[in-house]
Amino acid sequence: MADRYTLRLPALEVRQGGRRIYCFAVDGKKLPDFAAVSRISRDDEKQLQGYQRPEVLSHIRAIRRYLESDGAMLPNAVVLAFDQRVEFVPGRRAKDVDYSVPGELIIPVDESLSENEKPAWLVDGQQRTAAIRDADLAEFPVAAVGFIADGQEEQRSQFILVNSTKPLPKGLVHELLPDTTGHLPPAYARRQLPARVMTRLNTDGKGAFFGRIQSPTAPHGNIKDNSILKMVEHSLYEGALYQYRNDDGTGDLDRMLAHLHMYWRLVRDTFPEEWKPAPKESRLTHGVGIQAMGFVMDRLTAETPVETVDWDRVRGVLEGLVPHVAWTSGTWRFAEQERPWNGLQNTPSDLRLLNDHLKPLTPSIDGR
């Protein structure tokens, strides 16, 4: 029968501006009893669930071997996000210090709860916690820092911020950004709306990119997420999607999606055989092709709302490109050089070369 009990841990409440964090120690073997590792996934309605990366088994094994050796020590604190069921009971306040208060952290433990029902989530320290769980040890106390979060959106924000000085996988950050609230570093804040658009492109069954963009929750996609992100970001700040964007970082997401869907379906239909392969077999789905064709969209449709774009004329312009491109075979014939079809790479110089090649062939359809 599963145990139910209350864990009372000596803790220190520390005031940081308008927030409170709690510093305490806990047996690492007990962490899985009340703290969940929320791994990133999507539900049946394509909504984001969780925020953690999958366990890195080799890393866990290395930590476990260290923990089982003599003199093992883990001085870095794990970080936990608590929900409202966790309570801090203050004790006697120090006479000359007003920013910290000793007391007890009270955590309800019910071992029968599923992962998503537990009162705490692990924000940082996933691999260490897994190693302690698997180690041949009776107990291993660890330092911990916790905070009480308002919901998963805040937990995602804290996860990104806590890990912002570490090399988080870019794909994980890109997938988390659309469902994150709170303050973000400027570089992440700028990419939040493009990431939201990219997620919709990948999960909306109406578009050419449906299921094609590789991400932690779509590992079988074969178009690089960063290629799509760069294409969308450029269009939002300098191209066709700018008209739907607000200065505060929000925008008319539905019209952005409609614009992108209309254009990229035409690209797919104009080059059906070139659209199917992965980037290694087609420069159309390669980063250099995605971005260059994004520039084409911006030239053809900038400042023209999706409802009034002459999409038949756009189709005609795209069909006119057929004799001049070599997405999957043949030779690129640029003004001053030739390249084999796969000789283009996703570099600034090659992207500029391809863009300069396509620019005279794709004038604005309203004569600008």
C-alpha cells in the first residue's frame, strides 16, 4: 500500500524582490516521492506538456559511479517548483536580518499520485536526481532551492532562465518558448513569437510543414527547426508577416498562419518532387532553400494582406522559377559561377548567392 505522510523540512525563506525562495536539504532518495520530472511532450490536441529534456543515460551512469565512490559530494542545489499544496511555516526571525526567515517547509507526500499530480516539479537537477535514485545507497541528502509557482507557464519560464547560462539544446528552447510567460532574455523574447508561429506550422494539419519540422516532440521531422525559425523571424521583422505583428511582441497569429499556409502550399505544389525529400536530398527543404524561398514570399507579398494577395500571380511567379533552380539535381547557374545542385550550404554567403539569383526572377507582384 502506498504511503501518505507529511514531510517537514527545516528551511530558510529568502526574499528576492517580491518573490520568496526556500533553501533546504532533503534526502535525494525521497525526491521522486513528491517531485516529478516533467518531460516535454504534446497531448492528443497538440498542446505542449512538460518542459524537461529526456534523461541522458550515460551522464546518469557517470554521476551514479561517482556517488557510489568514497567521499562523493554534490554541492550544487537542485531547483524545485512547488504548487500551492506546499507551505512554509516561519519560525523566529533573526534580529538584524529582514530578508531571510528560518522555518519549516511542509510537503504533502502521497506515493500513489501520478507524475502530473505531484506537488513539486524538478526544474534543474534531473540527471543528478536520477543518479541518486539509481545509486546503491541508503540515502544521499542534497541541497535544494524551491519556489512556489503559479502554473506550468511560469515553470517553463524559470526552467529557461535557470538553464540560460548552460548549453540547452536549441530545439528544446524553441519548443518551450511559445508556452512560456514572464521575463525572458532579449534574444529569447525576440524569438518567442517566431517560435509560436513555427509550432503552429508543425502541428496544424492544413499546411505544407505539418509534421515536417524536427523538434523534441516531432523527432521524425526532417526539416530543421532553426531554418523555419529564421525564415519566420525575418518575415516578422522585415517582410510579409510584419503587417500582422504588434510592437509588444504579440500579433494576429491566425492571419500569419493563413499567409504562410497559402504561400508554402504553392511552393510545395510547384515543386512536389523536390518538396518530399529530406534536406540532404533536396536544397528546397535545406536551410538555404527555406530561407531563400522565405525571402521570395516577402518580396512577392510584403504589405499585402493575405485576403487580397493575388495568389494566382504568386503561383505564376513560382512556376517561372522551375527552369532556373536545381533543388535535387543538375547545376546552379549563377551570374559568375556554377555549382552542383548540392553545392549550396546553409551559410550567409551561399544564402546571399541564392537570394541574388532568385531576386530578379521574383519581382513584387504589385509592381513595387
